Amino acid sequence: MGTRHITQVRYGDEIRVSQYGQWDGYPSGQGLTAFRFLKSEDNVQNLRDNLANTYVPTEDTLQEMIKPYLDGTMEGFMTMESGEKWSNDFPSLSRDTGAEILSLIANAKGLVPLALDLEFVNDALWCEGAYVIDLDADTFTSYWSRHWREDDDKQGEWVFEVTLTFEEIRQMSEDDYLAKFESVEIDA
């Protein structure tokens, strides 16, 4: 399901990863993907180590990377087939990757290009979830669901904000994590 979200990694007092995701942004989807990744100390250490291998391509470099995927059918656009090939060849730049970006970086053997989307998390209409890994504080914060009613003075604010330390994550079950998102009654 198209539930847009963002996965971010903070390290060295800056946002090093800010991956837009198009699909399954629910805590039970991308939230669990990040949660499972963070259960392993090795995963976390590999992520820290491999962040040095990430880079944001310049606009010119990105356009050169995209050129082979444009077949000319619609100027400036990929077809479904070429878009799928793009996602397979450059998963770190794909909207389909979501929180899997964490494993992709942690397991990378070379350079990893990133699309650093720093603004989407502020889009109160379309950004339905945010999953923030802070490698300086060893915490994982999950933001889910926004107040949406126009007459609500909290409109646009997150309904759920759950922060866990990596140590807490290693001690809890997936069900315990998901239960954190059932503790607030949402006004319809």
C-alpha cells in the first residue's frame, strides 16, 4: 500500500540518510524493518562504518546516471520497465527501498549514492511516518500518524512519537514495539 514515509540516520550531529519511501510506511511495515535491523549490534556498527561510503550525487551526475533509463517515449520520464530496472540497479536511489536502506548501506562493498530528502518529513499531508535512527544517541524514534482535522490545534503534529534505545530494542519483541502504537486513542 502507498503509505509514504521517511527513514533517516543521524550521525556526527547531521542527517546522513533521509530516504523517501513510497510503500508500507506503517510501524508494522517499515517501522518493523528498521526495528529488526537495529536488534543486531553488528548491523548498527556496520551502518556506522559504512556511512563514510555514502554520497549524494550532484544533479549533473544524477542526470548522467538516469540517461540510459530514458527510452524517449516520454521526454524526461522512464517507462515502467526502465523504472523497474533503475530501482534494481540503484536501489539506494529508489522510492521502493524504504527502511531497507539501512541494510543496503551496512552491507555495501563500495560507494552508495543517496537521494537526501530533507524536506519530506515536514510534509504534514503526505509524510505519514518517519523512522529516525540517531547513531550519536543510540536511539530509534518512530513517528506515526498526524493530527489531520482542520479544527484541531495540533493539526500536522505526530500522534505517536516512540523513542527507544538500541538496548531497549534488543530486549523487546516485535509485538512490544507495535503495542507502543496502540496506547493513544485517535480522534476520528
